[in-house]
Amino acid sequence: MEKIVNAQNLVLGYKKQEPVMKGGNFSINKGEFVFLTGPSGSGKTTLIKSLYGGIRPLSGTLEVAGINMVKAGSGKLTSLRRKMGLVFQDYKLIEEWTIKKNVMLPLIIAGYAADICEQQTAKLLNHVKLTHKSEDYPDELSGGEQQRAAVARALVHSPLIIVADEPTGNLDEYSAEVVMELLKTAHACGITVLIATHHIPSRFDLPYKTLHIENGNIHEIP
Ligand SMILES: Nc1ncnc2c1ncn2[C@@H]1O[C@H](COP(=O)(O)OP(=O)(O)OP(=O)(O)O)[C@@H](O)[C@H]1O
Ligand SMILES: [Mg+2]
């Protein structure tokens, strides 16, 4: 099985502080659907940051899509991020841009023709039920609507892997279901999915893997 993420003895943390992860061993196979669980403050967001090069490993090894995350230079990290779909815990939408332009951003960066950008963006906005908000700005949307826009942006360019930090955290039951269905559709198209969450949906009807972080350790829950 081809691995898209592979970590050995991975140590992660911040300056002048006990490491958040003290020697993690785990991997994610291509095409897998993975939930990342653990109490608040256990290190889910920290681990996600390490996957896109937001922080460097303190020691150990970490490979993401064949890139050595200990050594990779900024050029390699930029091209890796373009192949990823990232949903941040605080959304990180660009305030000066409309929702439509925010969602379109990964397509513009990838250099798609204008009509493809328009079509694909319209499709994703429809999926997350935000067509009527296309021309609005992020601060005119509710938290949950911004979260759905962030999910649409992460999926719009059919990335290799989606890494989503509590993508349903602020959503009501119906909207959470909409987002989960969208992530399942992405998975069905062969995209690897990693979701940090406090709640694995109770009737989740796909095979999935759970990685659990607690007290500086990470392990797979069988
Ligand atoms: N930039 C930072 N500088 C120093 N410490 C940090 C920084 N970011 C996070 N931490 C610390 O690292 C630990 C893990 O935080 P992290 O955000 O990864 O947890 P989490 O599992 O995502 O929590 P939550 O479920 O609340 O989102 C916490 O103790 C936190 O205080
Ligand atoms: Mg977090």
C-alpha cells in the first residue's frame, strides 16, 4: 500500500515547552479516510501544521507525498501545499475577497482557464449550499457559512489529500452532514482524507482509520 504520510519517532512542539508529540509513529495510506482524535490541547492542530510545513519536526522523520518535511525547502513546500486541500480551524478566508473568489483561489493558483474556474467554483458553492452568498464577503457570513466556504475552497482543485481541522465543529447537524457527505464524495474520487474531530459521526458507513493523540503519544485505535 502506498503511503502518503509516514512518520517515525516524530517529535513536534514549540520553543521552551515540553514537546506536544514525543516520538510518534504512524502512517496514512493513499486513499484512506482517517479521523484524528484527542482531547483539546493534545496536538491535533500541531500535527496538521507539520503536514503542510507550517512547523518543522524537532526530530524524527516525516514524509508527506514523498517530500521530506524535515529538510524540504520553500519551493518544495509550496508545491506540496498546492496539492493539498487545507481546512483550518479558524478558516483563514481572505477578508477583502468575495466568497466566490476565496473558493476559486486554488484554481487560479493552479492556472486553470477562467471558464473552468467559474464552473468548478459554482459547483462547489452549490455543494455546500452557498450559491446565494457568492458575492458576499467573509465577515458577512455566519461562522458555519464561513466554515462551509473553507471546505469548498479545500476541495475545489481536487487535491491529493484533504486535511481538515474540525471542519464540522461549528455546524448544525444538517450542515455537518452536508460537509461530511462532500468529504465522502471526495474520498470516493480517490482523495485521501484526514479530519481532526472531537466527534466521529455515529453512523459512519465507510471503512476508516482512527489516529488518537493523547499525552504526547499517537496510536491507531483498532
Ligand atoms: N504557536 C504555539 N506556541 C506555543 N504553544 C502552542 C502553540 N500552538 C499550540 N501550542 C500548544 O500546543 C499544545 C497542542 O495544541 P493544539 O492546538 O495542537 O491542540 P488541539 O489538539 O488542536 O486542540 P483543540 O482540540 O482545542 O483544537 C497545547 O498545549 C497548546 O497550548
Ligand atoms: Mg485544534
